[in-house]
Amino acid sequence: MTLLNRRNFIQLASAACISRGIQPALAQSSPRIPVPGAVPIRLGVVLWIRNGQSIDAAVKSVRDMGLPTCQIGFDLLTPDVATPVKNALTKYGVEATALSEHGPGVRIFNFYQGPETIGIIPPATREARIRNLKLASDIASQCGIPAVHTHCGFIPEDPNDPLYPQAVAAVKEIGAYCKERGQIFLCETGQETPITLLRLMDDVGLDNVCANLDLANLILYGKGNPVDAMDVIGHRVRGIHAKDGLLPTNPKDLGKEVAIGKGRVNFPVVLQQLKQVGYKGAMTIECELPQDRRKADILESKVFLEELLAKTYS
């Protein structure tokens, strides 16, 4: 199937707005929204709050972009963020669908240092990161956030690898802690093949341990693509990151992230698959492009996805 052209979507959306005598969609804080109830997927954005950044202002920025949801994370997660997060979400009417936590310690996103630094697989940082994920669960419980999200890391594809049962035990410990608090534990896709993640979730054996399908990560890591992944783990997907990218061509580094609609993600097919499995969660835009391009890209992505969602569910 031919990939949809993002530029055409934006041009069509703008032309439609002009014909109705209003400003182009990208000039508004809230472009045209499909009829309430017609589309079961709610758009959002990954909201990462840096040290010293105002929580109130960060959550307000989600509302100002016309997005109803977010996944929220912190450079440094501490117990005292709970009250301001809860207050800001209530004040601006924003739904946080997950609290994202990855620390402490350095994470290096490449094929050499990545396996030693990302997630709860590396033994050196595993215990500290499990503690932080439990803290995230406690804070999420105080704020009414229904899920905790993380990268598990480079899960061994060989189940006979000595690290594999350790990974299962670590995920089970976190998943059980979240389950006691009525939460889902979301494992981000990307550093492993879809069948490896499914094996891990099955071996953990908890119904609240699910997948956060990042639509670009499988491509960026050269581990597959989201269309095929949906055939394997679609029934376990409880979160979506809307992102786009290109396959890696340098054996040392990940592929390149590009604007949504300009990469290898086949968004029309993935949305049809989500519709078929009855997915009714959030689709969270994750933009890791340079800061000076970030807001404009999120708003363009919002238009692109709203048009495609309306078409998919019409």
C-alpha cells in the first residue's frame, strides 16, 4: 500500500479551513476535531518535564495545543511532584494516561552502549530503576494515572540467555506492584523483536503487563515494523507512541527519526489494525526532534493524525 503523504494531508486540511472562511488549521491551537464519540482514540503528547521546569506550565502547554491527553515523565522523579501534577491535570482538564520513568543513571541510545545502559535489563542499574518504577507507581496512584511506562531495555531474544529469567523476574516484580494499585505496566517496544516481548509478557504471567507500541522504534532499531508487530502483540497493546523514522544503515547507531508521515511507518494500515482489535486508548505523539521544531511538528502531526483517524473511523 502506498504511504500517505503528510504534506498532502496538511495542504488539504488548510484548504478546507480556508473554504470555510477560517484560518488554516496549523494557525490554530486546536485544529478541526472529529465528531465527539466517533473516534475512540484520543490524541496526546509525551510531556517530559526538565529539572526546574514548571509543572503547571508544562501541562498547560498540552491544553494549549488542543490535545486532551499526555504521558508525563521527569528528568528527576521525586515524591513531591505528586500534588502539583494532580493539581495541574485537574486545572487544565488534561488526562495523563501514563507516568513514564526510566532512571536513574545514564541511557545511551545506540547498539553498543544501549544494551548496557537502557532499562531494567542491565544488572548494574536494575535495582535502582525498579525502586524508581515503584515510586512512579505510588505517584501515579496519588494522581489517578492508570499506567506506568518504561523501556525494559534489550530483552534477550534467546530465552536460554542467563539475563532472560532475570528480566522476567524484574518485570514481574514491577508488574505485581502496579497491579496492587490497579495500574497497567507498559513495556515500550523497540529494543527487541515483537515475539521476544510477547514471550516476556507471557512468561511474566500478569494480565496488567502490556505493550506500549512505539510505531517508529521497531524501525529505528531494525527489529521489524509496526504493521507486522500488530499481528504478534496487537492484542496486548494498551498504549501507542505516534512517531516515524527510517531504518538504521550504520551498524553502530539507530535509524533516524523523521516527522510523522515522512518515514517508514504505514499509518493507514496500523490504524486499521488498531480498529480491528478494538483499541480505544490514547495515541501519544512523541517528538524527539530539535526543540526549535518541536511544537510546530506536534501541531502538524496532530492535523495529520486527526484527518487519518476521521477517515479510518468514518
